Amino acid sequence: MSQDGGDNHFLSAKERDLKPLLAEGIETLGLDEKRAWQMEAFFEGAWFSGVRNGHTRLIDQVTRYREEPECQDPRQLPADPSLLARIEEEFKELMEASAEVLNLPASGTLAFWKFLSRAWAAGTRAYEDEVTAAIIEKGTDVSAEAQRWLEGRDPPGD
């Protein structure tokens, strides 16, 4: 994340990702205020889990890509099984805790877990987006680009 507001952009991404998911989940599951608050806490936990695991997966890919000189694309490397096991275990813990706390009927629990997995995936994507933006920013002089763009515009009123 960039140092100039990157954390704010990242947290804005969390809100952007989770707010509509929360509204959809509350409506779909018919949750009261207490359960809605609990659902939001689990969504945030899943989103941050996705972020952490997105980071871990990216580091794993880069490390293994360096060790496999004949590989042309790091995305073609299969995921490390121990990494997948840790991700699965962490998500399973979220699923079990949410089932216990929310105490929904079986159909509601299954529906909630679908929402939970969407929150996790959104966290993973947010991390990847933030890293991509940071790489682009690092390789581009944003202020010089903006200055060139502003200099090329017609003055107001012309």
C-alpha cells in the first residue's frame, strides 16, 4: 500500500466490497440488528483473511517463480499444498465460529457461508488491486503525468 493515503484507499475498498454484500445478506437471510452486526464482523474477518492470504499467496508465487527459471508466468505455478491447507483451516474456523454465533437454520448457514466466501474473495482481490496500483505508481511519475495533462488542456472560458 502506498504511504500517501494507501491505507485509506484500502479501507475504502473494504467498505466498497462489504457494504453491498452486507445489505444483500441481511435481506436474504432476514437478520435482526444483532445478527446483522455479527454478520458484519464475520465479513470483516473474512475480508482481512482474504487480504492476508492474498499477500501470502503472492509472496509464495514470487518466491517459487524465482526458483523455477523456465517458468514464463508465475500464475501457472500450482499453489503450495501447505499454503492451501493453512488458508482452508483459517476459513473453516471462520465458518464454524459463524455457525455457532449466528445460530441460523441449516439453509441459512449455507447461504451465509456463500456470503462469507464472497467477502473472503473480495479481500483477496482488494490486496491484488492495491499491489498492482502500487507497482504502477512506483513506475510512473503521477504528478508529472498530471502536470502534462493540465498543460495540454484548453484554459477555462475558451
